[in-house]
Amino acid sequence: MARFERAWGRQGRIASIVPLFAGLLAGAAALGWLGIPVVSSEGLFVRSYLITGDVPSAPEDPAWEKIPPLTLPLSGQVITRPVWPEPSAKALAVRSVHNGIEIAFLLEWQDNTKNDRLTPGTFRDGVAIGLPLGEAPAFFCMGQLDHYINIWHWKADWQSDIDRRAAKAAERKGESGEVRRFEVIPRRASSVEDLVGGGFSTLTSKQSQGRVQGKAIWKDGVWRVVIRRPLASTDPENEARLEPGRLQAVAFAVWNGENKER
């Protein structure tokens, strides 16, 4: 089993994933492929539980309450500038489910301030999942030459854009049925940017976006973010493979915009 001792990004934790092709949810339910153990350097485990029906796409979906979380301690980032040796987010709770077609992660962490705007001098909150491309594990601080990493980066300001656009679309003006337009809101395919990295300063946004979707809510000083993607890969060279029996590794990172983390 692969082990990695460093986190990547602002603050994070490395884990390795061993897919299992059996298991049961709710007392005896099969864990099926991503009945994964995800193992951190401390030997912690999280499983992606097999469920029937659609995977939950919203963080407030009660289906998540049936899934036990794994709490991962987060470490600082001291590999490249700007360095953040002391993480403001101390831990990340991870849950995961799949239905054989799609996989979803629920990521939760303490953040007393909601930072969902990106303007000069202000920074956004965020969280990311990193998975290696190809057979060899990559250096998780953004991958490395010839060993690339696929990063799913959820951004609070992108989520805000999507939520505001949806709210505006729901508003109707008089009898004309026209949508009110008070401000220019970017059109986003997703609140999650799908990226590929091969080392520092190489992070590249994929041309096609939208396969990785996100949905989030901030309440009572806690972010709860769902990130989901189809299991089947349509672009093996630039998209992490998620398939039965595959030994995987995974990394997580968190950014606190209030602390100017970026």
C-alpha cells in the first residue's frame, strides 16, 4: 500500500485508497468497489459505501447521516511560498458513497467566517481532492513531471455565483416572465474546477468542465461541501481513474480565505 507523508496545497492530508469489491451498507449492505479503505499516514480508514439510487448531491441530504465520517487532521504547507506552517483549519471530516455509476464525497470543516467573494485583497474559502493520473503515485503538492495529479477544487465564490444565478432565474418580473438582471453573474459549469498538475506552477484548468460537480452550504461556522463525479473516465490521460480493484491514493486540502490562504 502506498504511503505519503506530506500534504499538498494550503493545508491537507494524504491518504491512500484501497478499493474493496465487497461489503455492506446499513448492517449488511455491499461496499462494492469503492468500499475503499482510505488510509492516512496514521493508518486511518474511510469507506465509500455502495448505495442504491442516486448519490446525494446536496450536503443537507439525510442520506449522509447514515455514513460514518473519517476525521483527518490537517497539516500546514511549508513546501512553497506563501508558506502556512500553522493551519487554521485543524481537521477535515470525510464521507463518501457511490452507486456503481457515480461517486460523491461530503467534506466538512470548521470555518468561523464565510468567505465567498474573490476581490483585490480578499480571498475565498475552498477545499480540494487530489487523485493521481496513471499508474504511478504522484507527488501530491501539485504532482510532478511525468506523474500528474487530477485536482477537484471547490471554490466558495464559484458556488456563490451559481447560487445567485439560480436565485435570479427564479425571480420573475411582472407578467412578461423575464428574468430580472441586477448584476452580471459569471456562468459556471460547476462550482468545482477540474484541474491537472505536474508540479508547482504547472496547474492547468481542463478545457472541458462540468463532469465534477459541487454543492455547498455554510452554517453555524461549518462548511459542508459535496463533490461528485461519474466513476467511468472519459479522458484517461487527464482524468483520475476510479474503477474496481484499483489501488489509489488521495489527498485533501482546505483554504481559509479569512486567513488569506491561497
